[in-house]
Amino acid sequence: MNVGSYFSENSKTALKNEPPGAWMPNLPDGCIRLSSGYPDPALIPAEGIKAAVARLLDEEHDLPLHYLGSPRMARLKQQIQRRLAERGICVVEEQLLITSGACQAIDLIARILLDEEAVVAVESPTYMEALEIFQNYTKQIVSIPIDEKGIQTDRLKEMLDERKRKGLTLPRFLYTIPTFQNPTGTTMITERREHLLELSAEFDFLILEDDAYGELSFDKNPPPIKSLDKSGRVLHVGSLSKVVAPGMRIGWITGDSAFIKALEWFKKDLDHPFSQSTMAVYLENTNFEKRLHLLKDVYRAKCAVLLRALEQFLPDSVSWYVPAGGYFVWVRIPGVDTSELLSQSLAEGVSYVPGKYFFLNQKDGTEFLRLSFSYANEKEIMEGIQRLGKVIAPF
Ligand SMILES: Cc1ncc(COP(=O)(O)O)c(C=O)c1O
């Protein structure tokens, strides 16, 4: 039986892309994981979640295990609304949809906004999983370079002007990770956030703001683009994966209520009432500000160790951006193809993600690699960069 013959044309096209997760190699035993954008294992609140599950089932018995879940799911929404309000995003219940992580949020948005003819604009480089999602829906992806101040909005304007002049389709939305970007760790300055909003009004596109790392600042939290949005053009996506636990799969979308209604139409039961109820209890029992403080302290210190190790163990020709939050440091090694170097690096016992996976045009990423300071501990980070230094030394 030729299974492929049953697939829709859309799926056949999507299945020609690189398989998902190609950037994640099999890691040898003892390999230091500087590739993983996972939270620090010591910061996953396993005991807190265990206590939340016990309390939930003691108090509500079978309720959270039904399709409709527990009344606490509404409280999770309220807790998220409260956190968003603290960051200048004031939304009513109809403007908020809980999803199975930020990834489901991105996928749902792509699903309702994109078709083969639709154009989506992304930053270059950008989060590889979002690229994969968009490629499942359209081939028409355009990218705009970013620098240490975020997306280059003047380049975006040039691209939009040119497409308009040539009568080409304009993007339906632009996907951006403005704060502590994955993979570069950079943060878009406020002027560019404002310019982006102006351009979205002038050229009539939406902004998909992925704020997965927005609360993880080492110093001050910049204002989310959504908090500056007066016209309802921004769909803001958030997640508890990086600040609580990714396995809980809790994310959300805020936006105009008509969008949220359409997204809900497609999402239906594709989420997890039990996980949402558990998270609601966990948050009720947790001083979240205190927790955030701890996370920021830990990640700030680990980032500092990584930066120090880069100075100490890598040649002077190597450069990187210094992040002000998040999980990542973006490194450039001139003249080196980082995907070719990976097998040597793994043999030496340290992993990273080659830059090519974050680019639409993979060649643009040849000399780059993404390091994560979130998962490994300080000692491993130091050791990992020392190992990487050995691999790079001959070049
Ligand atoms: C920019 C960005 N968005 C979204 C996600 C996925 O978040 P979630 O676990 O909530 O699906 C990640 C995870 O690495 C990410 O880096």
C-alpha cells in the first residue's frame, strides 16, 4: 500500500520539507547539552506540581479528568490575565485562549491565517520550529534580517515598498520574537517596536508576537509589542514552558476577540484540561514573583559563566551578542561551517545547534551556532565551552 497516495496535496507538499527536529542530533553519553533550549532541571517545580495534583484530586475528584475539566481552568485564565496586565496587556476573557504550549498557538494562528497563496514574514534568523510550522502551510515565506536591536524595520519597509511597487502579495502577518529572541538572544528596541506597528497599519498586516522568554529578563522587562498596540493588529503568544515546565504544555494567545473565537473553533478539545487545572492550583500555591526572581538570578549567573568561558576559551575571531535575558547566546565563527563541525564537537562531548536551522536560506547560517545556558549547570557550561574551544582551535 502506498500510504503517501492518501495524503492531501497540502500534506504531500509539507512532507517534502526537512523532517521536524532535524537540528536535534542523537547525543552521545556524557555530552554536555548546550544545544537544548530547556529549563534548568533543578528549576522544574516537580514537588510543587505533585502537591498541586494531590490537592486538585482531593478537592475535585474526577472533575478535572473529564472533557470539560475543572472550574479551575477559568482561574488559570484569570491568573494569566493578571500576569499580562502587569506587563501592560489588558485583555478580557474573550481575548485570551489557553493553548497546548506556544507551539500550538503558532500552529493554530498559521492554520487560520495561511494558505498556499499567503505570504508570511519572519525574522532572519528565527525560531526553527515556527519556520517548520509555517512551511507546513505556505511556501511563501520572506525573511528580514535582525541585528542586536531586533528586526531591521527599515529593511522591512524596503521589502514592503518593493512588493507593493511590483504588485506582489503583501505579508498577511509577520512573526517576531522581539524579546530575548531565539536564537540570537537579542531584544528589539522600543523605537523599532513602534515602527513595526506603524508599518503593520500602513501595509495592512498582522503581527504575531512570540513572547516565550518575555519574563526572563536579567534586568528590566521591555514592553511587549502588544502593550503598545492600539489597533488590535498584534496576536500575542506566551508560554509557561520556560518559567514553569514545558511538559505541562501551557501557552496562550491574546488578540482581538473575533480572532480568538475563530482560533477556538479549530482548537476544540486539542488541549489538556488536567494539565490546565493542575497549573491553576500550582500557581495558586506559588509566589510567582519570588519564583521569577529565582529564575532570573540563576539564568543571569549561568549566562555570565557562558560569556566568561567564551572569552577565555574561544579565539579572538569569534564573536557573539550579549543577551539581556532568555536562554541563548548566538555565536559567529568566521570561516567555519558549524554544521560540519558538529560531529567533532559531539565526539568531544559538547552539543550546540548549527546556525543553518534558523534560516530560511540555510547558507546564511553557516558560520553561526546557538548556545543555550539554560539546561547545563555552571560547571558543565565552563567545561562545555572549553571542549568547544578545542574543536575550534585548528580553524
Ligand atoms: C521562541 C519560542 N517560541 C515558542 C517555543 C515553544 O514553547 P512551548 O513549549 O510553549 O510550545 C519556544 C521553545 O523553545 C521558543 O523558543
